[in-house]
Amino acid sequence: MCFSVAPAGLASFTVAEPDSRSITIQTAAYSLTIRREPYSLTVLREGRLIAGQPPGGGSAFVRKGARFTLGRVESFSTSAEGLVLKVQSGADGVSAEVRLTLFEDNIQVSWGLSDEQPCERLEESYQLASSGHWYGGNVTSGHHWPLETAEIELDPFLASSNQTAPFWLTSSGAGFFIQTYQPLGFSINRQGDSLFRFNVKNSSRMEYRIIAGKDIVQAYDSFTALAGRPSAIPPKGYFSEPIFNTWIELKKEVNQLGVLNYARTLRDKGFGCEVFMIDDMWQSAYGDHTFNAAKFPDPKTMIDSLHALGFKVILWEVPFVDFDARNFEPLKKKGFLVLDSKEKKPCRVSWWNGESSLVDLSNPEAFQWFVGQLKNLQERYGVDGFKLDAGDAEYYDPAFRSFGNVTPNRYTDLFAAVGSYFAINELRVSWLVQGLGLVERLRDKNNDWNRATGLGALIPHGLTESLIGYAYFCPDIIGGGEGGDFEFARFKGMDPELFVRWTEASALMPMMQFSYAPWNLDEHSAAICLRYAKLHSSLGDYIYGLALEARRTGRPVIRPLFFRNPEDERTYTVSDQFLLGERLLVAPVFTKGAVSRDIYLPSGLWKDFWSGEIFQGGKELKDFPAPLDKLPVFVSLD
């Protein structure tokens, strides 16, 4: 047995060889068992299994089309940081070196081959059952709650569609964090294999962290300490008043008169609002960052009028440059555009509004040019902030050439970083920018009740966003923001019940956002929507206090029920309720025609927000009344 005293941040540990088949490592918080043949890792916390690789070996690589699994551990050495193992690779002439760096609450695993040459793929796998229930990775898979209930494979794993992060959290207290911009892939239960697999491509090393928490909440805290907690906080008005957006109400015909009429009407109807967004189609061309003069003859006067009404004004922006934009040729000459794979001409990207090129944000001068264009809009017209859309990694082909030779996921985060230059911002896609403290919006939802893409996905997708470290969560537009659903040929009119239930579900989220005007509904439905908009405003101080707490501690504003009691197994499968901080439990209705629902109350005493009736937690309330005008809400009395 050997013993090591660690420097600050690292764990002191002992190493033992109880038999010829294994090596054990013990720290104050966790222990590791290394199986000698084939090499595999098992992590325990207080004697309880929290993560384990399959007994047939969990580490492999692909080189020249052949796949090899790491074999026998031939030898190991120790240092103040941890262990270094020499492992048979299975390939001729090379061995593998595995470094285990032991921190107080996590293990950094890093391995590569002795010739230090890149492999086509380096792969790891862990048994799903060893870690309990699984969450995280990408928002758009979050309706599979927990993740092991589905078969999921994303390879490549891109920062596209909505927030993503190479992090997975489990009910055992284990977390897996692959902090890289290298091309990745992952799968959960692929073809029913009961494994969590991930890989890094075209790399000479695999490196990741295994977080070893006493429970899922402690593991989450360890993750946010690694990924970064918010360094900034959005203005209070984001949290304390509803947001209004032109996208669905004015569609592509957005114009100066329509904007002013919409803004004045929402004030006349009694709705609070501080952040007002002018969405797509205000520009003369993508990349020129100028108002379309035919639609907006006097944008300065318009924005002055909006300011006089008490609004902060946001404009919608993208990283694209149209080929016929005024700025295209100057940017091309300066080398400020991403190039195609042959490095001969600006890249051509197909996206939902046509074909355009991309600003090369990896070039510091081009990045500052882009930020400068937005600041010019502030200085010239008084614009207060920006909604940054379409930074999806899928639009950046890996074969493209850029100044910084960046990967698609890195390009996404460069675009997200633009948001940090503006106090009022909104993003839809991100990868590793949790520490910037940006407003992160759920992707556009369909105008229906669907549990994967419509209203029913709102809570599991929002909770997933929270669990991958994005504390300032903004739900999508009430009633759905998927523009195609509102095209004249398809849209048969807003379902008042759907809209009311969506309003209720959003009212106790960190932010709520309207576009379709609620006053277009029948009088009764519109009155319910106004009531819940005012409820949101009345809780503004409480919600903003949670946002401040998120900056201090990393704890998200909305939380899954297991944050209340990680030992309660029942909480891990509840995907249609959430906690707003520690005090409020919210249980919206997501079924058309329903006037009641089952509600699970975690342990403790709870008071009905509306009636004051007291309930003992740790049990389910069957068929709890929830008529159309009632959002079930409970206040913790503990």
C-alpha cells in the first residue's frame, strides 16, 4: 500500500493491490477499483457503486479502420496527482498510458497511445444501470425523462437546435463532463445495449471528468464549479415582467407602424413588459445590420417612442452575410468570412432563410467588427440589446476553413460570446458558455400539446437546460414559436385552451414571453392570461432573487423535484412538475380538456398557493382540481 498527501484541490489517497486482478484507490470522498484485465474503472461513494465500465472493458480506439479495446494493466506508478497506468493496447508496437488525476470531488481520466499519434476515434463506455437515472447532454432529448428510458444516439454531437453541453448527470451522484471542442459523439442505450457511450474523433487523447458526488445535487454543484457559474446577470426586467416579441404576431411583415401599434396595445391592455423584441425581417439584408427603409422609415423615432412607453428594445441578429449584402465584398476582401473547404471563396451555408456566408468569428478583428456593428445600432438608434439566433454548429461544416481553424461547436460558442458584450441578450444554442450568464431560450415549439415538440416538452426541456448549467432559462413563446405552424395555409386559429395552459405553465418560470397577442383570444381566456402575467410580475422580486442566487451558487432558478430530496426515488421520474427555487412547486396541466391532474408532493409540508390548504408531502394527490383558470401551485412550509 502507498499513501499520497495532495496539494490543494487534489485528493489525498491510498493505493492497494488486494489481489492480482485489481488495484484500489481510496480518497476521503470516493474510491476507485481498477480491473487489471481488461482495464476498466469502477467508482464508489461510501461503498455504493455510482459509475462502472462494463467488465469486458470500457475503453477502446479506432485506428486505420480497426477497433481495439484496451487490455491488461501492465504496471502503474503514483504521484501527488494520482496514478499513471501502462495498459496493453492490442495494436502492434504501441501501449496505452492512462492518467487518473484525483481531485477532491472528481477524477480526471486522460489516456492516449504511446506513439502520441491521433486516432480516428477514442471511445469510452459505462453501464447505465451502475449510475441509476440519467439526465443532461442536449435539451431536445430532455423529454425522454430520464434518458435511459429511450434509445438516443447523436454522432456527431453538435451544439445545434438548442442548448447542449457535453455533460451528463445521474441519480447515483456521478457526473460525466467532457470539456472539449473536439468532435464528439454519444449514445444512451443504443439498440438496447444498456450503455452510455461517448467518443472523441481525430484526437490523440481522450480526456474527461467523472464527478463523484454524494448525491445528484452535490454532483450538480461540482459540475457548475468546473463549467463556470454565471459571471453576469440579466437585468431585473427580464425576470420581473413578461417579454413581448413580434415574431408570431407580426410575422415576416413586421414594420414600424405594426411594431408601435403592438407595443401601445399591450400597454393599453394592462400587460407589464420591459423587454420588447423586434424579431426577424427588420433588416435590409442579413449581414448589413441596417433597417429595411421601406418597412422602417424612421427607426430612431420608433425606438424613442418605445423607450417612452417604458420598453427596452432588442433586435434579432444572425452570424450570416447575404451574398448580395452591401457588406459582403468588403468582408470578403478583409478575410472576415469563413472559407469553403478549398479555401478559395467564402463558404455557402443553407439555412431556413436561404443561402448565406458566415462571419469568421474566430478572427479577432472580424469578431470585433461584428460586435461593432451591433454597438453601432445602439449608438445610432438607441437599441438596447440583441437576440442572437442561428449560431447552430450544423451550419459550420467541419471542412470549412477559418482564421482560428475552429470546430463547429467552438464556432457556436464564439457567436454566443457576442452576447456577453450586451447586458440584454438572448441565445438559443450554446456548448460551454455556462459561465457567461446569458439568457438561454428554449427552441421554437410547435403550436400543439405534443410531449416532444410542443407545450408538453416545456418542463423537461427547461429542466434539462438547467441541469447542463444554463441558469437563466427562458421558455419559448407562449403558444409556440415555430413559425411554420402559423402560416396562413396551416394555421386554423389559436386554441384558447392551449394558449391559456401555456401561459400558466410559463407564469412561474424565470421568464415568460408572449408574441401572439393574448387579447386576440375570447374575453374570458384573455382575462386569464392577463391574470397570470400579473402573477409573474408579482413574483418578480422572488424570481430575481433566485437569479442572484444562481450567480452566487450556480443553482438554477427552476429545478427538478429531486433537488428537494435526492433520496426520494419517486422524484426522478416526474417530468411535468418543477420547483421555482426551494419554496414553490408548480404542476401545470398539459392535457387538452383536463380539469384535474395527479400531483406528487416531495417530503415536507406544503400549502396550496390559492386555498391555503395544508398537505403532507411524500405522496401523490390524485385528481387534484385544475380547472382552466387554475395553475396548481404549492408553497413549502419547511
